[in-house]
Amino acid sequence: MNSPLQQTLLNAIRTIPDYPRPGVQFRDITTLLGDARAFRRTVDEMVQPFAGSKVDKIAGIEARGFILGGAIAHQTSSGFVPIRKKGKLPHETVRVAYSLEYGIDEMEMHKDAVKPGERVILVDDLIATGGTAEAAAKLLNQLGAEIVAACFVIDLPDLGGRRKLEALGVPVHTLLSFEGD
């Protein structure tokens, strides 16, 4: 039985079968973002565990993490830090490599984006294998940030991403899970 929140999210998220390849059920949150009520509820629920906590920065992972992270930064009166794929940021960066299904890529952020000891929440729309989230957490750790938590709308628990972050000591908060994806 789904909670009212989960039902709202399920109704707002579009599933696209066989994208980007056969057998994958792609969970598309662009429909959630376009639904004002569902988007507001999502942001409110992602912020709720941290109400009253000191949070200095929200770090959003490219690209949907920028949308959610910007809204969460506004709600928590925090700064926002973009974490991007390599080559997209104009100033001095720190970079970390991470594994993809068919190779390696890199994530980066500005060297001056966080100060040692700043309390940061890492945000993205979905956690699957955890490669990008793990890389983002390593970047934040490299600069001395204290990662309060990582927040996602969707968890695909069978793919193990949550376990990767928890192994780094990062608490993970999600609003909805899809088993078997």
C-alpha cells in the first residue's frame, strides 16, 4: 500500500519502457517537475528531514539535481553548488573519475565551491548504480565538506547505489523506490 505522498509521486512520474536500451524502465521526472503540486510536495518532502538543521550548501548533480537542488537551497536558505561533468565549469576545479557501464567519465566542481567544515546536502533526482553520486560525494569530501545527507526522489535499490553512499558514511534519503529496475 502506497502512502499519499508515494501515490502523488507515482502519478506524476512517467515510465518510459526500453529507454535508453531494451529492458530498461526509464523513470522520467520531467512530468513531476511540470506538475506544480507534485513538484512543490517533492521539494517540501526532501527538505523536511533537515528542518531546523544548519545547512550551508546544497550540492546538485547535473542536470536534474540542479532543478531540485536550487529549489531546496531556496527553501533552506543555503547556497547552491553545481557538480558537473568535466569541462563545463569556467574556474579552477577539482575532479574525480567514476565508472560508467561502458567506460569512465569525470565529475567536477569549483575548488572554492565549499569550505572545509561546511554542512552540505547532496541532491539528485534518482540513485541507481551510484556512480555519479559517489563521485560527487568524493569531490565534497576532497574539499573538506561535511555531507549531512544525500537526497533523491527515486531509489532503484537493486542497482546498489544507496549502499555505495552509505559505505562512504553518507546517510541517504529517498521518497520512492522502484524494485527490480
